[in-house]
Amino acid sequence: MSDERLEILARIATALERLAPAAQPSPRFADARLFRYAASRQAFVAASDYALPVDLLIGVDRQKARFLENLGRFARGLPANHVLLWGSRGAGKSSLAKAGFMALAARHADLRMVEIDRDEVEALPDLFERLRGFDQRFVVLCDDLSFEEGAAAAKSLKSALEGGVAGPALNTLFVATSNRRHLMPRDHIEARGQIAAAEDAEEEVSVSDRFGLWIGFPPMDQPAYFAAVRAYADRFDLAVEDLEARALVWSQLRGARSGRVAWQFIRDLAGELGKPLPL
């Protein structure tokens, strides 16, 4: 064969290699219970177990019970709804999703959680389709979900939840946290114009309707904030006489009361008292 033909064949082979999709790395779901999905590499990256026990989430007993009930049904192979945890910042939405999962995963060996970044929502249909082929049951978590750039991501999420002609993947449950009940930024109309924003809003609200279970987290009042601080202090043996007064000053300096602010106060107090925390 002539050198010219060999060169042509080499160029063809190189072009075919560029066109061929890269082989997807095989997930090793036996290695961990928590994973992050790197959409650009289509890879599942194992993560350490979430350390916060679910019983340390104070002031959200109603939300905790409802979430665990739904997740427990899914873990047992029973019908369950996709979940939207929405409400004030720092209320414990993400912590409940992860700590609640860990509580159930301790009793159900085939339960896994896959977290996907909100900027990669458009990869959800492919992710759900990949997970469909495995024996495990997957909770797919997207933290702080919102549709800042319009309806494209909303359409991808809706497609993932509906599953196309194949129907939804029965071994996946989608959980999202958001500060907004309908997932749409407040400045959307100004950014997109009245007509475009109205069309996008319809698309985005139709996505929020796909969540069968909405669990709201209202702002924490002062008694609930003090209850959270006292529970943490008792749990970690942090005894000071003026606990509530100091916790109140801390919240005023932060300009907020929430489970997150209570925990940050406890961390500061533990550091002052020279006591380590396990979390």
C-alpha cells in the first residue's frame, strides 16, 4: 500500500476517534453511599458519609417526619413522590436531605445518593437514564435549585422526571432544595421582558408541579431558635449561665435566626470553651 493511502487511512482513523463518544467510566456504587455526578466527564465521584445525625436537626420535626416517611417508602420499593424542600435560608433543607438519606441508608443497603450541581441540570435526563440500568435505588439531590437562565434547564428537569417514552425511572427519586417555591428568580421579568418571562414562568411553574411533595421551611422564631441552641448545648455539654442571652446577641449580629445560625453559635461557643465537636 502506498504512503499516500496510508496517510489517508490514518487521517480517517483520527477523524473517527474524534467523532466517537468517549467511553463512560463504569460507576462503582459498591464503594460508597454518597456520590457527586461530574456531568462533563459523566463520572460518579464517591464521597464520604454525611456526618450530621438526623436527630440533631432541631425545630423541623414536622418537615423531618414527612420527608423520612416519603423516603422510607421509596427505599422499600413503594410509590413515593419527588420532593421540593423550599423556604428560608439556613433552615436545614440540605441538611435534612442528606441526614435523612443517611438514616435510611443505614437500614437499606441498596440506597444511594447522587448529588448534581444546579448548573448541570440539563444533564439530568442522561443521568436518570444511566441510573435506570442499575439494581440500586437512587436519591438524586440538587441543592439550591433555581432557573436563572430561563426555561431550558426547566425543560431538562421535566424531561428527566417524566422519563420520555420509556416513562420515569422507578429506581430514582429526585430531591431539590430551593429558597423559592416556584424556582424562578424575582428579577426574571426585568431580565427577559414581559412576554418571554411569562412563557418561561409557565414552563418553570409546570416543573415545580412535578414535585408531588412540597415541604416548606418557614423562618425560625425566637423560641425555636433558643430550643435549637439549648439542644445543641446539652448534646455537647456546653454549659454557660447566659446561654440564651449570648445566643440572642449572636443572632442579632447575624441579622437572622435559623438552625444554621444556631449551629454556628454553638461552634463558636465550643471553641471558646476548648471543647471539640464531632462534626
